[in-house]
Amino acid sequence: MNIYSALQIGDYHTNQCEDHLVIRKTASDKIICAVMDGCSTALESHFASVLTGKIIRKAAIEKSYKDLYEAAPTSIDEELKEIIQSIFEEMSFAKKQLMLDEKELLTTLIILFYNFKENKGGVLTIGDGVICINGEITEYDRDNKPDYLAYHLHEDFNDWYFRQQQKIFFEDLKDISIATDGILTFTQVKKANTEDKINFAQYLMTDLTYSETEEMLNRKLKHLEQHYGVKPTDDLAMIRMIL
């Protein structure tokens, strides 16, 4: 198994990268991966995505200890729900403790949970973004109006989770990617060295070029810039796992 990641500030952004990513094992055979995209029109949007990443890391650590002493849920859906509930509760707690405004917590979230032993997993997308499972790409586009998790922290978690439609469960995994919507914003920024056309999302999410190096995604991004003259105008956070 190889895990690749890339985090790049968008060409139209000048201060901070508002995206963030997390990769964390909860056991020898289980892993959590997540990408976040802070809302550009909110308050200090980079803070929201980084804070969410820290909360996910805490949830992963706590799950690793909990699984040592308690029986883990019997289904991928229940395990994913358990992780999301921990994030939901920690974010609610952080909002109260730090007296944060809702606008300081606006970030999208794509979270992947995978069990290597069972070769099963699930992905929940809260807001927008792109996922690719075994070569099949799914885009979630909410017309720049994501339904952020922060909007629902006052609600009952079970009711909110039940309403989530952007969940995909899978098995027999060979190749999976999750990415913020920056992957859809590649734009010509300088003259290309070729007239060839390329699908940028497919190149990053399905093509195996440079897979022998852990810097595969960063090398692909550099190749796109140098050869095709394109860069993402929005921030991009991406994780790809190849078994």
C-alpha cells in the first residue's frame, strides 16, 4: 500500500492556504484520511480547516485506544458514524470553549475510513469536493454554497447524520483519492509546451505515473505546471491511496 498527499495554495490566493489534510492510522489495519477546505468568505478560513484537522487527529488517537479495550462497531457505517460523532462533539465543545462565531468554523470535510483487513471502507463528504474509487470519479458541487458542518452543531447528531446523502461505502479497494474542489480549478497561467489535452482530475486520481515515489502527487502538479502551463486557482488538498 502507498499513500500520497499534496497541499498547494491556489494561484489566486496570496496569504494562507485555506485547505488542510490529515492521514492517521487508528490501528494496524485501520486508517482515517481527511481533506478540508475553509470558506474563503468566512473569518480566518485557514483556522477552521486546521482546527478541524486537529480535532480529527484527536478523534483518531482516541479511537485507537478505545478499540484496544472495547469491541469496535461491527459495520463500516457504524465505525464511520462513531468517528464523525466524535468530531461533531469536539467541534461543538471548541466553539463554546473558545467562544467562536459560526463563521470561524466554516470548512468542508471529506473523511475516509478504511479497514485494510476487511478491505472495506466508507467516505463521507460534508460540503463539496471530489472522490475517486477504483477509477470512478464522483464530484460533489453545491454551487459554492456548501452545507457546512458548523451550521448544524446545535442539532441532534443522530438526526443530522441520518440526513447525510453524500456517503459512499466500498469494498475490494485498489485505488482511492479524496480532494477538495481545487482539483476542478486548473487554469492556464503560462504558455504550454504542448497542444495535447488532458483531464486534470483523471491525471491526478487515476494515472499511475510517478507512483514509485512518495512525492507522486507533487510531481504531477509540477508536471502540469511546467508541461501544460496550468495550476489550480483555488487551494488544493488531496490524498491518494493505492493498494
